[in-house]
Amino acid sequence: MAHIVITSGPTREYLDPVRYLTNASSGRMGTSLAQAALDLGHQVTVVSGPVSVEYPAKAKVVWVTTTQEMLDEARMAFSNADGLIGAAAPCDYMPEHVETSKLQKTGNDLMLHLKETPDIVATLAAKKLSKQWVVAFALETQDVRFRAIVKLSRKACDMIVSNSAQAMNSLDNSVEVILRGGTVLDQFYGPKPLVATGILRLIDKHLIVPTANS
């Protein structure tokens, strides 16, 4: 049995106390992956941004809001885990300055100055132990396979799951699973629970090393 950390859902980066940057990630892929991992007998910790989906009762769930919070909690959970599946869609940018009171309309355009948030998967993969593994998700709008393979190398991951923007907030998904080195292992399409089952079986086969007690 492996201990798997799964990041899930979106993050929020606040502009002021009531407005924030985010995306349409629903957490459905994350909860499907968690259930698929549990079905295979693994221990699961989910680090989730704000979502309305329910995670499996047997999974430990840690709730976060911002990208930095997700990184901090995922790093803590990953330190005692065997693997990480980065299924979340964290904000890539955050405002340089967060207003302490609600922004008011002035009749003029509002200029936002944004800076990049930390890359959660790349940060954790860079510090992983030799016995640990990291699986990333790559959501792209064009050149999906090419960009996924680039991310696989750049983020030093062991496997990447490529999908398109149509997967966001959808009940279904269409993915391609690529192993380190660029080998395409398989493709899955259908309801997210079915897709998640296929992904976890590949992780089990290629990344999880059996132990004497398993």
C-alpha cells in the first residue's frame, strides 16, 4: 500500500477582501482519483482548494485557499508520502498588492500588476526522494501532447497526464498518460471516475514499487 497525496480543485488569489482570481476547476478529477486510489488499497491525503464536491470518507482532506497554502500543505503531506498526483489547477498568477478594503469604481480602468505564483508540482518534484514519485497534470488549449512532454521534463516528473481545457468543470475527461522519457502509455476517455481508474492502474504498474508487506 502506498500513501498518495493528491492536489485537487482551484486556488484563489485575492485582489481585495471580496474579489479574487480563480478558474473553473471543480475538483471532480481529484475526488475520482482519490476514490480510485482507495479502491486499490492505498492511503490518500487530498489537499484541496475551494470546491463543492465531496471527497471519499476514507481520504484525509486538507482544505486550502491560495496557491502558497496549497504548496505548504502539500509539501508537509508529501514529506511522509510515497507519491504525489498534482491534479489541482492552482492560479498561476497573483496580484503584487492586495487591497485591504474593497476596491471602488472610479470611472477609470483598473490596472492590475500580477506576479507568478510558485509551481507546486515542480517545487515538490525537485526535492523528492529517490523512492518518491510525482505525477503531474497538464491542461492545455493547443499542442497538448507537445506541451505536456515539455512540462514532464521541465518539472522533473515521473509521469504526466495531458488533457485539454474541455475537461475543466466537466463530468467527462479525455487524457493521454505519458511516462518520463516521452513514452505514451495509454489514452482514456469517458466519465472522470472511469478515467481515474485507468490512470491509477498505470501508476500502480509503473511507479509504485511493491514492498514485502504489500
